[in-house]
Amino acid sequence: MNMLVIDNLESIHNEATQAAEAAAREFFDEKLGGRDQYACGFAWVTVIEKASTRLGRRLKEIGFRKAYGGGLQLWDPSRFPCQNVDTLEAGARAYADVLRKYGIQAYAGSRLD
């Protein structure tokens, strides 16, 4: 992993969080008409990284936790105040897209409640 990425992870996290918030807001407003409706659920971002690596330790510092299936996860990266799974997943996808832009292997996940 590029040391510059690791050293600037907090800034990358802030960029990703802003992208997630914007994507969730856009989906909620445009697709749901600003109403919390349809399927409820959860969304998260998984990074394929061991917690013991330098990147893994830095990810844990910004809120990631060990994932059940391996790697590290950040739940609800958009922090958008709704229960609609599609809105939350839009935010998680946007967050993962920013991480991938910096070479971090990440993907979004979701499940229904």
C-alpha cells in the first residue's frame, strides 16, 4: 500500500464520508421523493485488509471494525438518517468508490432488516 495513502487516510475518509452523504441525500430526494419508505435495511463498506497491517490499524482508528467474514467494515458510512436500504447502499457505494480511487480494495454491502 502506498505510504502516502496511509498517511492521508483521515483526509481520504473525510472525502469518502462526504461522497457517501451526498449520494445518500441525492438518492433519498430523487428516488424516494424525500420520504423514508420501502425496504428497511443496513449498509456497510468492507475493506479487504488484515487488522494487523499498518493500513488496517489506521482504518480501525477511523472507525472500521473486524468483519465476520474477514477484512474490516465500516457500517452506515453515509450516516444518513433513514432506514431505506437503497439509500444507505448508495452511500456505501460512494464511500467504497472513493477508497478504490486511492487504491484501497473496498466494496459496499447491504442486507434487509
